[in-house]
Amino acid sequence: MAGRSPVTLEPMSPGVPLLGRAVRTVLTTMFGPPPFDPTRDPGDLGLTGPGSASWRVIGDPAAIAGGIRGLLVQVSHPHAMAGVHDHSAFREDPLGRLQRTSAYVTTSAFGSTPEALAVAGRVRAVHPRVHGTAPDGTPYRGDDPHLLTWVSVALTSSFLAAHRIWAPDVLTTAEEDAFVAQQSRIGALLDPRVDLRPLRDDVDVRAAFRAGDLDRDLPLLADGLLPSTAAALDEVMARFAPELGINHQGREALAFLDRPPIPRVARPGYRVLFRGAVGSLDAVLRHALELDDTSDGAAGATARAGAAITAMRVATGSSPSIRAAWARTNARPVPTSDGARR
């Protein structure tokens, strides 16, 4: 794209020490401590590899707003919402659920392969217990390929949207496609039909997974449910559009996301990011969530969220997860043409 930097990797910025420490304390309170051990599995490249598109997207503070947006998008599907409503601990343990979700995303992107597979295994172990009947009489189950697809694309599309709106670097089309493909591979591992043991035990299988050579062996990808490009992601989201809407369960979850019982010190920042996430929704999603009346203030809300994310980025510097992942892989960020470390 014209005028865009060829930068491909995350800059190693130290941030502002005192302010950054304060911001990180708040973030740790909300999202928990680092969920993976950088000293474990030295040399392991993880599920996506050093400097991947997923490292860039998930490692930027914009991903925090993207995660909030992803939760909003997931709420818009009544059958997915039924599982959350009936089986999730979001009312009794909101921070715990937030931290578990954050740990899954962060470990999948930055953890070693065994750690990422372990967290995928824990999620898979929960899914068979998630089943019931939605308010419209439709049966649901947590390991349904259709709903697994929805949960995956809701997050992927939201992280990508957040990066497009709020990140300082801009992905090329090829990099966006790589991000979607990487996230779909990660999502495909939650399918109970996939045997995780070869990935855990064989370094060559891991390399083939990162390269996309195993996509044909992942049913959600091989069957065309999960997308491999940004354009295909848009098509999948469009196919889900007729299924979207909100009922009493969704309204309860939306009200919860609007005013969650989080630490008081984090509430002002969360409110700005939440409103920005709402403002970033397209017309279809806004209508499904009955948020049509928020469209007039969308530009202002996204701008204020952008200012907050920029301040957070300056204060905290580079993601500690990226730093830890670089250290584990024994790799080093490469210099760019402007001399910065990437």
C-alpha cells in the first residue's frame, strides 16, 4: 500500500519507566501475570514464529481494544451466547474469566508450542460440558464446528479491525492474510477431531504447521469453515450475518461488558476502550446488538480510544510477551532501514 513502511517486526521500545510500571500494574490486575514461562522450551518458535503477523497484532496495545470488540461480536450470535450464559463464570468470577481468555490468546501467540497446545487442550476439555438449548429451542454444544468457527472469526476479525484503526504500523495485504491464516490454524486446534500429539512431539510437524503445510489436515480449514485470507474472513463474517441478533441473554452480557466489576483504577480506561470498541463495529454488528443509536458518536469514540491506546503504548513500550518470546527463541529483532530495532 502506498506510503506504508516496510517495517515487519515490533520495535523494542523501553517505554516510560515510572508511568509504564503503573500502567502495567493495572493491566496485570485485569489480565493477570504473564501466562507462559519464557525459560521453558528454549529455542521453540511457537505456533506462529518470531516476528510473525500474529506477534505484531496481538503484541500491540490496540489488541486490548480488539479483545473487548471480540467479546462484543461474540455476544451478537445467540447460540454462542447461550453457551456463555449457561456455562460461563463471567458473573461470579469476571476477572478470572477475562484472565483465562487473555491467557489463551497470549499463550497461543507467544508461548512455546507445548504451552500453546496445553492451553488449547484445557479449552477443549471444557467444551464437551458446554451443551444445552438456546432460548429459541436450538440445541448447542461447545465443540460444534459452526460455533467454533464463529468464536474464532469473531476474535480474528476484531483484532484485525483494531490493528487497522489504532496501531501505528499498517499491515500489507499479504501480512493481513498471514495473520488470518495463523489465527485460523490456532482456532482449528480447538476442534476435537485434531490430534495434538504430533505437534507436541515432532519438531518437523511444528514447522509444517507454521508454514501452513498441514492446513489440509485441519478439518475446520480443509472444509472451508475457517478463512485463510482477510478477504475470506470478510466472506465468513457475511455468511454469519443472517444468524446474528440479541436476546435477553445477550442483553445481560452486553450490560455486563458495559459496566463490569473491575478494579476502580481501571474503570476510566476501560470505559474509553469499550466505547471505542463499540464505535468500531460495522452497521451489521451494531444492528445485531441493538446499538444503532451509537453510530453518531462512533468517530469520536474511536478517536478517544486511539488516544488512550497511544498513551498506553508510549508508557509501556514493547510488549513483555514479545520480549519474552524473542528471548525464548534465541532470536533477535532485526534492524530496519531507519536503524530502529524491530
